[in-house]
Amino acid sequence: MARIAPSILAADFADLYGDVREVESAEILHLDVMDGHFVPNISFGPPVIDSLRDRTDLYFDTHLMIEHPGEYVGAFQDAGADRLTVHVESEDDPGDVIEAIHDHGMDAGIALNPDTDVEAVERYLDDVEVVLVMSVQPGFGGQSFMPKTLDRIEKLDAMGAAEIEVDGGVNSETGAKCVERGAETLVIGSSLFGQPDVARALADLRESIGIKDE
């Protein structure tokens, strides 16, 4: 069953919890952490996640776009992350970081950038709960979806990825195509937050993509 993971990178940070409250029906919240080194942007870190943790039961799907994710596994666990996804392109050994994430009681994911061959994550497929496919260059929201992502999703599905998540430029049209190819989780930010009625926008996206309520 496909699902939408609203990305707070596109939310109103002056009223962050207000926006989060509008997407409670999603059951999963995507948190993009950027360090200004791995990607040329800085977003937020454990303190922001910690500030939300006691106010929502949403599953915190935390995407670490940082050079040395292994140094922060404990900090994100303490902040309340449920899953940490790290990039295969990061400076730390992904296998070691995945092991550390599981040792800290969290789910683990492996992410790959648009120009990275999907074979780069093959060795980790049996060790992670999700593979995150970037469908834009990481670092900034509001970019256009890269069509080549669809073939990459299909390839990962054939390789036996447990769950495929897609992040970047996902809307009603591209989201439906991703689900057709095997994606299960769609990270959506710019097409959701900023709408006059965020909760209604989430329901409309579900309907247009063909996601049925369980």
C-alpha cells in the first residue's frame, strides 16, 4: 500500500507544529536534515525534531543529508527519530552506520543520489528497511522530478528492495507514475505545504495518486 510522507522542509517554520498537525492522517513525517557540507544547504537538526516529538505520534522518517552520519546516530535517537536514512555517498561507511542505527533501536534506510548507480546500494538491501531514491539533486525543495527515476525505481524493485521511497518533485502526476513502478512511500513537500488547506491538499493528493485509505 502506497503512502505519502509529508516533508516539513516545505512547511512554515514560524508555525511548524501547526503544519504538522494538519498532516496527522499521514502517519509518517519526513524530516530532511542537511549540514551545509554534504549538500549546499542547512536545514535543522535534533533540537527541532525533539521539539516535535512530544507533540505528535507520527513516525519520524529522518533523512540525513550529512557528511558523517555515524557521529550523530545517538543524538537523533535521543531526539525521537524512528528511522534514519543515510546516503551511500556519505563519508562514513554505510554498513557501519546502518549497524549503529539498528543497535540504537531505530529502522535504517539507505539513500542514493540521481547520478549514483543503483548497484551501489545492492549490498545493503538485506540490511535496511527502506531505499530512498532521490528524484532531484539533494539540498533544496521545489525542484522538478527527474524522469529517469522511474527506471531506477523499477530496477530497485526487481533487486528486491524491501521498501522504495521517492523524494523530490513528487506531485499527483509523478507520484502515480512512481507507484506504478514499485514505489511505496512518496515524500511530498512543495505540492502539499503552502496550500490554503493542507489537510485537504493531502487528501486530494491521495485521491489523485490512487492511494486508498486503509
